[in-house]
Amino acid sequence: MADRPQMRIDSSRALSQFYFHMITKIFASALVLAATSLLAQTPALTLKAATDRPDALYKAGETVTFTIEVTQDGKPMADGKVTGTLSKDGVQPQPPQSLNVLNGKATIIGKLDEPGFLLLRASSGKASAMAAAGYDPLQLKPSMPVPEDFDAFWSAQKAELAKVPVKSTLTPVASAAKNVDAFDVQVDCLGKPVSGYLGRPKNAKPKSLPAILHVHGAGVRSANVGSTFWAANEGGMLSLDINAHGIPNGQPKAFYDALATGELKDYRNAGNQDREQCYFKGMFLRLIRAIDFLTAQPEWDGKTLIVYGSSQGGFQAFAAAGLDERVTFICAGVPAGCDHTGSQANRISGWPKIVPNDAEGKPDAAALQTARYFDCVNFATRAKCRGAAVTVGFIDTTCPPTSVYAAYNALTMTKSIHTDVLSGHTNTPAASKFMQEAAFKHVRVMKN
């Protein structure tokens, strides 16, 4: 009995502590709700930027006026500030400017006195926007000449490849289209094999089909069996889609994730100190071997071969055209691999940016020399295909337009370029339509 008062006291303390914690939690929850409510009430800020010409094209020395539209909750901001920074397509940035917003708009004026792109980055808080003006982009020249032994180097690589027999294994898989047979294809090559999916119209006659080779953008993934659908287009085609790394197709996502974080992590920089070890050497030799395979098919028409890809796929399309005369047309969307040596002309280079800078900001000398053997600009000078269709985004910061035009301008055949003045690193629906129509037009022309 003597213990009971103490038990009541302990129980009262416990009850008080319980209520204290409950009140604290309720108060904290109220604070969170209040903060969330205030955040929700903060006007949403949106920026849009554009040049004063719809095509965003100017002559060197002309002035461009960029207009930045600023809205809050969908309404023009009455007044305020935004920051605008101009640069030469991402290099040599000018000092940021504080711009006054009046009736939802702010302006900034700039110019370039040389071929290239003037890029605007506008920002206010977390909101941002970009726009770019192209200055005589068709006058952009290579930043460095083609190496004197460029052809000798690649001739030696192709000679080594030729020692490997074109041995292939075809395994039937489900087709992406009716009246099309589909196969997983593995073709022996130097190092990793060519690994992809082939689509072939059922009952195709010998020497009746044009061929198209689909190549991939950056990353680690399976070939795309859906690309076999192209076999049903334009009266029938041999359609081969290959992955970029010579790895097995159709595996679980975890398989490719493990490669991307393991063996193939940062593959874009692998061997960048030595042209013999550069990762892209193997990738480009697989292009040639894929062409060996396609042109060996009895159904191939003997004259039409398109290489089609975007980003890293565009890089491969340029390389295929420069290395193999059997290529008759390329479609290269927002191509990577352009003008690696842009730093030598005070310009920006495109992905994969395999030339790093040292602590003083100078490009690595060994990587700079290696990169010259794997540059779309130099491949373009060797391309003998009948035509090319290229796309470019004026605010692409992955494969900047300055670098793309340097490669495009080096092409000497019939060519066309689709511009998306307010697009970054992507193929817009209009760009995709442009490339597809160009490919189909080439097929029709070659049939005549």
C-alpha cells in the first residue's frame, strides 16, 4: 500500500509527458501546414526568351535584341528584375546584367563579330530560360585541320577488322510489325560483336531491299526490336538496329544498369589519351562490320544504305559515312562528337567532351591529339555518300550548335539542316519528321 502514492505520481508524470509530446507534434504540424500554405501562395514564376527574328539568324556584327517574358501565375509581372548573361555558345561569358522587368518583359542587346552563336541565359530565382542567335553559322570552319595520317590510321584499323570473318548468328524473335521476320543478330568483330535486331520483310526477293542501320545515343541499353518496324516502310527495307556497345540484347534493366555503373561507367572518356585505346574506335569498327553484314544479305538491293541516329547516334552516322563508301545517306539528329578541338579556336565542343582541361584551363595535349581521329568534322571531309540530313537545336548545351555547324559545313554532298531555334538536346516532332522524310525520299530516289 505504501507504494501506491508513488505509482500515482509516476502515472501523472507519464500522462503529462504524453500530452506535452502530443501538443508539440500538433504545433509542429501546424507550422509545416502554414509553411506549405505560404509556399503554395508564392506566385509561380516563368521565363521565356526569344530573339527579334523568327529564324534567329544574323550576319556577323549585327545587333540582336533578346526579349525575356516574365509571368507570375500566368500573368505578366508588373515590375521586377531578371539576370541575363550572354556568352559565345557557352564560352567566354560576359558579366551578368541585371535587367528591369516592365509589364512582363525585359530586353538585352548583344552581338557577335564572327561566325558562331550568341547564347542568352536568363534567370530569376529558380526560374530560367535560354535563347540563342546564330551568326553566319554556315561560315563556321574546322577548329583544326585533319591529321595528316588520319586516312592511314583508319585504313590500318579496317585492315585488322577484315582479318575477322563476317560470321553471324541469327535467332528469331517476335516482330514489331506484320509481314516482317525479326532476328536477334550477333556478328563477330574485333573485340565486342555487333549486337542488334534485324527486320526483314517476309518472302523478300533477292536484291530487292534498301538497307537502313539504326545507331544509338549515349547510354547503355539493348538494341531496339521496335526498329524492325522500319522493314515494313517504303515497300520494304532491311532494318538493323544495333546497340552501341556490343552487349547482349533483351536483358532485364538491372543487367544494363550494372554495366552502366561498372564496366561501361564513363566509357566516353575511356582511352582518350591514346587513339589506339579510345573507346569509340571499337564502336566505329562495329559500324563497318554491321555494314559488312547488311550488304552481305541476299535481299540487299546492292546500292542503298542509310545510317540513322541521334546524339551519339549522329556521331556514329558521321563516322560511318566517313569510314565506309557503301553508306549512301545519313540522318544525324543533334549529332555528338563534333569539333572536339573547338578550344583551339576559342569555341565550345560537343559531347563527349573527351578533351579535359588541366588545372590552368589548358586542354590535355594527348587527349587533344587523340580526339582528332574521332571527330565528325574530319569524318565529314571523307564522306562520299549521296546526301545527309542533320538537325540542330540552337539552345542545345550537350551538342552545341557551334560544334554541329562546324561538322555540317564540312560535308560536301547534297545536304540539308533542320533548325529548332528554341530547342535543346532533343529531336522535336518536326526534327524527327524531317529525318524520316529525308530517309524515305532517298529510298525513292535510289529506286529510280
